Amino acid sequence: AGKRSSFMSDTPDHAALAREARAWVVRLTSGAATQADADALAAWRRRSPAHDAAFRAAALLWKRTGAAAALTTTAGMPQTRCYGRRAVMAGAALAAGAATVVVAGAGLGYLPTVNGWLADHHTATGERKQVTLPDGSVATLNTRTSLSVSYTPEQRRIALVEGEASFAVARDARPFVVGAGAGTTTATGTLFAVRCRGETIRVICEEGTVAVSAGSNVRLTAGGAVTYDGNGLRAGTRIDVAAENAWRGGMLMFRDRPLGYVVDEINRYRRGRIWIDSDAAAQRKVTGVFHLDRLDEALAHIERSLGLQATYLPAGMVILR
């Protein structure tokens, strides 16, 4: 048997673990990471608390420097070999093809983003999970969500990097602050949700009150919602809390929503992508309650109720006409 990679060592010392962790960060931020890399990293981190701590330390350094180059190391990486010109050209073509697949996979929801890999907690496409925080508060992460936790004696701080999460906040003298995009949401004990959609952030208050700050300030009470982006807060609205938070019960609920909106929501929970063939079809209204683990039923309902036809393509792609 050949020499085993340091990624597979069984009893590494702390220095070796640090080198391996830095190599993982370099690999994941290289632009050529694959789903196999994501799965292998998850397995590596589960091997022991020391493995997980080493990766967190390396990820924190990457986030602070903002450049993976600061972590560059050859430890744990395959050694290069010399090949002839023809082999090099063939290899380059294969690499280009692989890069195309990786980029397409990320765009279609197969791979987490780099920030997702480096966050304290994250979910994959279609995954939802609960995380109990150090103070007993509970964060429920929706699909494709990443967040990091930083508690101090003065403040309980959450950074929502991407996706959507609801927070059942335990009573505590310290403020509970969720930073997302260009603003923050602060509570002491309540139930609320925050969602990132590009640079636009939406905050929903389900119980109690929360204070949202993004250039200016607004206080939300139960049933209230507000959005903000880099330009500040937008006007608040009253919402259907049950419909907005149906995902926590494994459902999607729509009442007279444009098909374009419905498809955007469904795309968040499935691998691949659904496209609508015309603007007119995208504006047609949809009403229905769908199970997140049976999204094929949602597509069938849309076909029947709107008289559309779905064309199914490889890699989870669907065209609605």
C-alpha cells in the first residue's frame, strides 16, 4: 500500500491536525471543491473534538484574513508528479470540465458555499435542523442555511451568513443579537425568524418584540415583518405567521402567490432548478399546501391547476411551459 494522506491519519498530534485543517480550508476555498470534498470534510471533523476544533481555528483565521492564501500549505496535499505534454493537456481539459461541473453544481444547489462550509452550523439543500445554543436558546435552521455563534459576558451574538433561521430565545439579561446583511435584530426573550435573500433581509416577529436596526430603527411586535438591505429599512407589514413559518413543520403554504414566487421557494428545497418558460405563466396565482419531502406533488399540482406542462431534464432540472 502506498503512503497514506495525512487527511487519513488516525492519531495526529495537534501540529499535524492544524496543518490538515489549513489544507482543508485551502481546498474548500480553491474554487475546485466537490461534493465528495464536503462529505470527506464532514467525516474528518466528526473523528474527534480535536479535529473539529482544529478546523474551526483554521476557518476563523481564514475569515479574519479574508484570503485563503494566508493558510497555504502543502501538508496533507497530494504530491505533484511530472507528465508529458500530451498528458498535461489532457489533464487540463479534464480539469476544465470538472470545474464546469462544480460551478454548475453550486449554482443548482448541490454544493454549499464557502461561507457555509466555514460556519459553525449549516444545513444542506432540503435539510432542516435544530441547534441548542449555549444559553438554552434554540435556533431552527432552514434549507441552505449557515450561521456562526459568538457569546460573550455582555452579548449573545449570532451571524446569519445565508439562508433562514428562527430563534426561540431564552430569557437572559444579555441581549440576543442576530446580524444579517447590513443590519441587526435584537431581542432578550422571544420567537422570531430572519431570512437572507441575496442582500435583502427579512425579519418576522412571531412572539414578543424585537428591535431591527439598519440605518434606522424599528420595533416589531407579534405578526409584524420588515425587510432591509444596504439602503436601509423598508416599510413594515403584517403577515400570515402560519404561512410564513410553515417550513418548520415540513410544509410550504401559499395563498394566491405568483407562480414565480412559488417556484423560487421550491427551488430552495430541491437539488436542480425549475424554470418557467414565460413571464405570463410566472404571474399566475397558486394556492396550496405542499410537503417539503414530496415536492414532486407540488409540481404535479401546478401542472394540473394552471394547465402547464413540465419537461424533466437531467440533474433535477425542470422547465414549466
